[in-house]
Amino acid sequence: MTRTPPPKLWPHALQVAVLNTVIALSLTAFGSHPLAENLVYSQSIGLSIWALIECCVHWAVHDWETQWRRMVLLVPLCVVAGYLLGTALGDALLQQDSLALWQANPRKTLGLLAMSLGAGALGTYHYLSRGQLAAARERALSAQRQAAEARLKLLETQLEPHMLFNTLANLRVLIGSDPARAQAMLDRLIDYLRATLAASRSGTHALATEFDRLRDYLELMQVRMGPRLRYTLTLPDALRGHAIPPLLLQPLVENAIQHGLEPSVAGGEVQVQASLQHGALQLVVTDTGVGMAAAPVLSPTRSGFGLGQVRERLLTAYGAQAHMAVTTHPPHGTRIVLTLPGFTPA
């Protein structure tokens, strides 16, 4: 029983067969051999070359971005091997000896081989184009999946139940002891939740909005930590309208508090500063907590949510143009610097 090729190969095989038929008609019109003989050899050689190239596509080339040169080298080998294999198949079907014909007319043999190389070059261009298009489509789908996953991860992390429950518990206490302060904290919590939900659906927002959300978060954390948490937010007026990915700095501030200040009995300070440095926007998050030695989660090579998530978002938004540096802040604490290019007002 003949094994049926995968359905997606049938259109390609049919295209090759049509091209082989055109070649056979051309050889008959300008040569001395009958159409049936030319058709047998043309189909045998053409389909053999196509089958070998198809094998190279599926089994030898896995990444079109880096291995297309391998395909360019393999195709001539496939053409020569397919030419010899197809000729042997045609000889078997017609009971002929092509070797004697090659010796008698080497010019014709070279012409047929050159024609096969030309057809192979066209096939190579077709496969390269198809492969590069498929690779580009896969990259686009992968980017869409990563963006969706990042939005979900961002939303899940920002709405951390532990933080919300602690904040609500502290607000419950404040309602009886300091209703005015409790009302102010409740307003900030509402703003924080509204902004977090909106950020999960938007691509960018103004740097001023980013700092407002940081202030809401830090005020909420002060409800729990009290005087142990101090903070300073520095945003020049000229930079307030610059656009950045939403809640980009929030994971860095969360890490500073959770892994830097909270483990310290005395607490500490978080500073967030924005400035222009050599035409690029520089965002700096500094804390005076226990430092990286006592908080290994802040290691520059660590790929947990905090820094790892920020790195992924920078890479997605700016590619290699954005940079993040994590260093120790003497005498203790951590300093994180983001350098972002190409900003426009939000």
C-alpha cells in the first residue's frame, strides 16, 4: 500500500509536477527526444530534488533566523543528489542507460544539470521565504502570548491578597481611632486598585501617573509600618508627561520594602528619582534596608518576579536599548537604575 504524504505536502508536490511538465514540454520543443521520455525524466528528477529539499526543510533546519545559511549550502547538494537519483529512476522506468548518453553528449548533460540547479534555486527561495514568514508569524504570536501573560502576572502581583488584607485590617483599626486618616487611606486604596486594573489594560501612562501610584502604595504601606517607612519621590516638572509602561517601578519599590526595609528593625527610607541623563530617562530606586547580602532575592542574576519581571518588560518594550543596573547602596541598602531611551509625552 502506498503511504499517503501529509496533506500539506500535496499542493507543493502538485506545483513541482506542473513545473516539471513545463520543463518536459520545453525539452521536447527544442530537443530530439519524445515527450514521454522527457516527461518521465523531468518528473523523476524534479520530484527527487523536491523530496530531498523538503527533507532538509523538516529535519535539517529548525531555526530560520540562524540556520538559513545551512539551507543555502544543502540545496546544491540536494539538487545534485536528486538529479542522480531521478536519472537512475528514469533509467529504471524506461530501461535506458543515461551514462552512455552523458558520455556521448556531455554538453547536454551539463545543460540539464544547470536547469536543475536553476529550479533548485527557485525552490530554495520559495522555502526560505516560507520559513522566514512562518518564523515571523511565530515571533508575533509569542510576543502576544508574553504580553498577555505579563499583564496577568502584573495584575495578580499588584493585587497581592496579603498586602490588601493587612491594609484593610489596619484601616479597620484606624476607623475607630482616627476616622479622618482612615478615610484618607481608604481613598488611596481605591485609587490604587482602580489604577492597577486600568494599568493591566493599557500600554503606557505618564510618569506623573506612575509616581502618583507609587505614592498611593507607599502611603498604604505606611499604615502598616508607621514611622519605620520613610520615602521621597522626586519628579521634575519637565518629565511629568513622559510615557512609560504602567507600574514599571512598582515591583522595584515592593522589593525594596519587603526584602530591604521590613527585615530591618529600624526600617529605612525608599527614594525614587527621575532625571534626564545624556538624552535618556533615568529612573533610580534606592533603599536603606538590609542590602543585597542579606536579601539574595535582589541578586542581579535572580529571575524571580521583582527584577525578572521588570527585565522582561524592558526587553519587550525597548529591546537592547534599555538597561537596568543593580548595585549596593553604601553603607547598606540597594540601588536600582533604569535607563530608558526614546520617550514621548503620554
